[in-house]
Amino acid sequence: MTKRGATLSTSDVRREAVLDAAVTEFAKSGYHGTPINTVAASAGISPAYVFKLFPSKVELFVGALDRCFEQVERSLATGAARTPDGDPGQILHEMGGAYAELIADKSLLMLQVHAQSAADVPEIAEAMRRGLQRVTDYAKNRSAATDEQVQHFMAYGQLCHLITTLGLDAGEGPWASILTAGIRHVKPPL
């Protein structure tokens, strides 16, 4: 859990900067393709200080992934707040819209994609499971939806990932129309 909103020490400020940089840099080239030096340069601190805050590259990646899922949950809460007394399906619909807005900036989305591709690293696989559990539990508890509705919501989220990652739209042909029908996704600015 981050300390956003509280007075932060210098090391806390640097930790936040490193996590923000890690999300951005790991989203570009993944766990295996991103050196700590790149994250450090993006955060404006030395690689040695990054290692002081995060003793290993995997701990840094997991920290970035945890940050990602914190932001996802906040986004779902924002969506749910749009219909405080709505029915479960409407609450899930609004959560989905808020998530689509969040991943218009592909950094969080691509971090999740790269995490899936690095799931052979046990700590990363566990962080993905923990994040998916967090999102699933939040969607279930906040919406009071059925298990089937929550499964449908999560499945559509994964389809939204695919559509957003590939920049698909219905204009690419009938096959793309089938995949994109009814899926809200925000196109990134050109």
C-alpha cells in the first residue's frame, strides 16, 4: 500500500518515483528486457539506490505490478461509485467503463501483458494471482454480482486487453467486428 496523500520521507518519495518509473519502463520492454539502469535513469536516481529500495529486479517488478493492481482497484471503485445503488450488472458495466478509461494509457495494460509473459518467474506468477484475486474479489463484493457475472466481467476485461493492445476496431473486417462488438475501449491519443 502506498502512502499517497501523507507526508513522505525522501526515501518514500524516491520509492514512489522508482515504482512509477518501473511501471512505465517494464511496460515498454517487459521484465526480461528492462535493465535496472533504465528504471533508475527514468526515476532520476542511481541504480545503487534502486537496489537499496528493491534488493532485486524481481522485487521491483512485483512492486510495479502491485502498484498496477492498486490503480486498477481504484479505477473499479470510481466506476462503481457512478451507480451507488445500481443493480450488479450496471455496477460491473460502470467498472468496466472506468477500467477502459484507465488502460487508454497502455502502461498498466502492457505491464500486465508482460507479467503474463514472465509468469515462469514464481514471484511474478504469484503477484499476478494476487492482483487478479484482488480485482475479482473487489468486483464480486462491490457489485454483489453472481459468480457467472463476475467471470463474464473478467473475461471481457481480457478481451478488452487484446483489443487495446492490438488497436483493433471494427473497420478491420468482420472478424474484428465480432471481437469488438459491445466492448468499450478508449483509443489512445495519436
